[in-house]
Amino acid sequence: MPLLEQIKSKIPAHLYQFACLQAGRAVQECLPEPQEALDVAAVISAIQSFDHYAAMSFNVLTEKDHAYIRHVLHWHGLTDAVQQALARTVLGDADQDCLQLHFSAEDYAKIRSGKAAFPALQPAILNVLRYHYNALLDNETQKYASDFALYTELLTQIDLEQALDNSYYIERAREGNLQYMWNNAARNLKNALKATGKVKDVNSLWQRVINYYNLQSSKQPTVSAERLQQCYAVLREHQAYDEVVNQRVPTLRADGYFYRYQQDFSPELESKYDTSLAYHIKRLFNDRFATLRQEALKPRRRLLEQYDRHVTALYARASVQPEYREAALEAVRLAPVNQSFTAVFRKLYKMAEFLDDFPAMAVLNHRIETTPDDGKRQPWRDESPAFTQQSRRYLRRRTVRLLRKLGKFAPPAYLQLAQEILLLVDDASPAAQCSAKKQLVYFPHWRRPILSCIAIAMCMSRTSRAIGRCMKTGAVKPASRKLSPVHGLMPAGTADAVAAMQGGGGQ
């Protein structure tokens, strides 16, 4: 006991209580009184509901996002309807189509239509930019028009079939797309142009033809002068003329990508032709759900601590007070392994392993085998999973390691644990389906999709039976390892049977 007092501050509270209990201290001094009125199943269900919403990903909006969405809603006339819908929203709505749930049929159809508040505005902006961008390209193209005309004339004097001998390169040469001609094709065409005797600097002509082609290929659809005036009228109607014509048009350059000039208008202007109304409203709901979740998840920690204290104390108490055995086993059967319960599950698993409580170990192992993991830890997840792929593999390997040790040092105990594990197996379960025989040669291996503990039990059963027969005849002495007394944790008659097996009286 003095040693336990020295390390009390360095170990978890439940381990200290459990160690004191096993050292002989009175139960009342080690463990809190059991909460008879606590409904373990109801507490688990409540925590799992919290975990369900904690696993969801809700993006929180910045003030800039809120300001932009307010503009969009204003132009669509939905500001009041959205505010009322957000006020009625509860966290449970995250599992449903919140748009259809909180909006009238008319507003819902409007949101889903994917139309801008002013549909004519964006085409008008594009046409104005196209007109002026094409004008710049036309002016720049005039610099290279004579060179391209010379190049076209020279091509009529060249046998392209002989010079290039490739339909792809012939087509590129005729259109002036010389930047995609490489190696022999480019060299042969340059030599052919030089052979005409009308070109002094072939490389200079080559580059000027490429420039001409790039300018021509960058041209946008033609916009007539009449259509331009109509677009000007639309811009004036929506107070966008100054921003587009006086501010954006002067920034146009012939060597710039046209797509870049369509972006980055002011939020007030972009919100007028934004077609993603449904997307923006969903973002508002996600932001609302994130706020609601912060408040709703506050009781989860309290419930989880209450569940942790009750289950671990109940299981520890059952090790010295057999009347709590049935309640403890029921709590073990109900114990989940994933999400918020992983830490409590690990405590139960280690306590059962320490006590050689094979019925509880079998139940816990069955839960590990039949529960999918929560995936890997990812930076984008609001809460990192506790029962990861690595955690599940570790717990499976730990049970396999225990079976190995029991098979080597305590065959009777191995047989008992293997039996408990096999009794819980559902032959129809996908996890219980055996792989091809050749895949079991190097078993056990945690990468194989098979129940590790079951396969170990099956592989070692023949060896254990042989050991039992030798123990009967006295050819082999009983195992030196003695099972720790479980203080009433074993079912009636099990302790006597194990004792007989250790003394050579059982198989």
C-alpha cells in the first residue's frame, strides 16, 4: 500500500482504485457507491447521438462571407425568409433537407432554380469585355499580318507532304500553330522556308507567325456595335457601368487571359448575377449548425464521465463482490468501442485481461472484430476519431498475443478463452468467412480480413488437445503458470474445472 500511495499521482484514477481493491483494501474505501438508477443503455444512446453530430463537418463562415451572402439574399428578396428559417433551425435538422423543411414551396422552387437575381447582367458584362478585348487583339494582330501573309504564300511553294510526312504537323503548319512542332518536323519546315530564298531570318518569321496565331486563337465571340449599346444600357440600369467600363476595361491587355478579367468584381456587383443561391443558403445553415452544436455537445462530456465512472467501478466491484457479476457483464456487453467510448473500452479491456476474465475478454474481442473503425485522423475533420484503423489493429493483435501466451504457458486457460471466443462467432457474419487456405500459411497477420483470435484458436486446437492427453498420462507436467483467482468473476463451476485441468484431471 505505501508503494501505491507513492505512485497515486502518476497513474489514472481507475487504475489506482483497481490496484487498491486487488491489494485487499475495503471496497468502500476504493470505489464509489454504484448508481442503481443509472440506465447504462440510455446513457450510451445519448452519447452516441452526440457523437453522430460531432462527426459531421460544418464550415463556419467569416464576416466577409456573411456580408456577401447578405447581398445575394437582398437581391433575391429572401432576407426575411432566411432569417426566420435560421431562427427555427435545430441541430436535428442537419439530417434532413433543411431547405425544403423550412421554406415555402414558392421560395424552395426559387432557391433551387439556380437563377441569378438579374440574369441579363452577367452576359452584358461579358459582351462589353469581349468587344474591347477583341479590339485590342485586332490592333495587335496588325503588327504580324504581313508576316503571316508571307508565311502563307511560302507554304504554297512547299511540298508539305514531303517536308513533314505527318498529317498532324501539316495541319499545324497550315494554321500557323508552329509552337507545337518539334524536332525533325520543325527543322524540316524551317529548311523548306529557307530554301524558298524569300526569308532572311527564318527564326524571326517563325516567332512572329506564332504570335499571330496566339492572338487569333485568343479572340472571343464577336459582339456587334448595336449589341454593345444594349449591354451599356443594362450596365447603367444595374449601376455597373462605372465599375465595368471605366475601371475594368482600361486594365485589358492583349497578352492577358480573358478569363482573368471576368473575375474579382466587387461583392455588390457579383452578388447581382450570382447563380449559387442554394449553395449560399446551405452555407448559412451549416454555420448555424456549428453554433448549435457547440451548445448541444456540452452535456456529452458530463455524460461520458458519468458512464466511465459507473462502468469501471461496477466491473472492479464485481471482482470482489460476485453479486455484481451479472450487472458488470451486462455493462461489458453494451460497451461500444468506437467514437467517444474508445477510452472507456480500453480500460475495461485491460482490466479483463489482468483478471483473466475470459467471458468478458471474449465479448470485448467480439465487439472489436465486428465494429468498423472510424477511419484515419484527418486535418479537415472537426473531431479526430479515437477508434482509428491503427487502434483496431492494435487491439486485435493484443488478443492474438494473449492467446499465444496462454497456448504456450497455460494450455487449459487457452482452451477456455478460445472456447468463449468461438461461442460468440456468427458463422453467417462476413468477418467469420475464411480466406483461401494458402493465405493462412503465414497467419496470423493483421492485414488479413479474418477474425484473428478465431483463427489462432483453430490453428492451436490440435496442439492443445495433444498437450491435454500428455498431461493425463503424466508424460508432461502441468503448466507452471497458475491462473489468478478471479474472486467470483468466473461463472459457477468454471474455477473448479480450471483447477482440475491444471492438476492434470482435464483435457
